[in-house]
Amino acid sequence: MKKLNRFKLTTLSLTAVMLAGLGQSTFAHTRLDVPTQTEGTRIINHMVIGHSCNENTRTIGTSVVFPDGVDSTILVDGQPHNGQLLDFLTNYGNNAQLLLNHSAFTAMDEKIVNGNVVGFWAGGGSGMPNNLNVATPFRLTAASINPTSCAKSVAIKISVADICEITGVNDFREGTVELWTHNDLGTPFDRVSATDDGPATLTIARNLATNPLPSACGEGVAVVVKPSAAQINRDMPIRVNGEQFWPK
Ligand SMILES: [Cu+2]
């Protein structure tokens, strides 16, 4: 009898802790564990899924896409830049290495285009319930900022789709998928949102001690890199050996 009471108490306090956690995670989007890295540094970062598609769903897979830097949109203090990404970053293109991790999903792989890792996916297994989080680990190298540029920071916009039900694009809706993507590219993967608040951002900060701004730069500029619509359409689907598993 005594034992039972203690068990009941423990269950009660566990429930209280879970409820408190639930309230918090409702507002947590899918974001990088470490959203800002100094240029040239390499760390093990994580893409953290903060909640499932809704309270009654489990996240059964995730698809992540980095702008490839080839046909990406580059904004400088909000204005389109007509040159190349090389004007601001000297070694961008193959900066991520997915780490094998079976904690949440049974299958995973990198997405490779022209020898570069442009994203990764993970899926399979019983998935993540709404009240827990998943942290997918990957080694991430922050590219170096071109010393001749005026960039004080370069924000890389990472698109993510967290999948709760495998559907075609026509059945993307509340409960089947969470799209942490741009709202204005014109792709089937676009987030429905009034503001462009979807993607997870990696901000690469200039190391002002070892790579000071040229004197002509003044305060420096903030650069943003977004994927093209063509790249999102190419790289967001999950394919294994050429066969597409999502969307379908
Ligand atoms: Cu959220």
C-alpha cells in the first residue's frame, strides 16, 4: 500500500512536469540548437524539432535543405545582390555532415548534389510525440567571410519540413506537415504565413579580430542567403535510390 502511494505521487509530479513542458514547446519552432557560429568554426550542431504537427500527431520524418549557393538569392541589407555568394563567403557549399543517430528515426541520409551536401532527411520508426523534442545532430562548418567584403554577418536560411503523415503536396495542411520554409518562393512547400518567419537561420558572424572590416565599409552590411524555388522543388522531396518517398 505504501509503495502504491509513492508510485502515485511520482506519477502526479511527472504529469505536472510534462504539462509545464507542453506549454513551452507549443511555441518552439524547428530551429538550430546553436543559431550563430563564428566564421571558420566547426561544431556539432543540431536541428531541434520543438513540437509535432499538432497535439494528436507524431512527427515521423524531417527534411532539411540548405541554400546551395549556386542559384540562391542574396540580399545585402535587404537589397538584392547581383554578384555571387563568393563575394561574401569563400568556402560555402559543402558545410554539413550528417551524424548517424537512431534516437528518434530509423533511417536517414544526406542529400548530395554535385558532390555537395545540400540537406538531409530522417524518418521511420514510431516518431516523435508532440510533447517531446528531437535533436538531429550534424557537424556544421561556418564558412569564412571574404576579407575584402563588407559583410559583418551572413544569415543562411535553412528550410525544413517536419512530416506527420506521408501525403502528396495537395494534402499539406495542419496536422500532416509543419513547413519551416519561406512563404514567398511560389513552391508547393511554401509556408502559409503573413511574414517570412519559417526557415531556421544559421547566422555566420564575422571574426572582427582576425578578419577586420575594410575601412571603407563603415559599420558593415548584413547578408542573407535564401534558396531558389527551383532548388526547393528539387531538394525538399525525400528520395532513396531514386525512388521518392515524400511527398507522394
Ligand atoms: Cu512552433
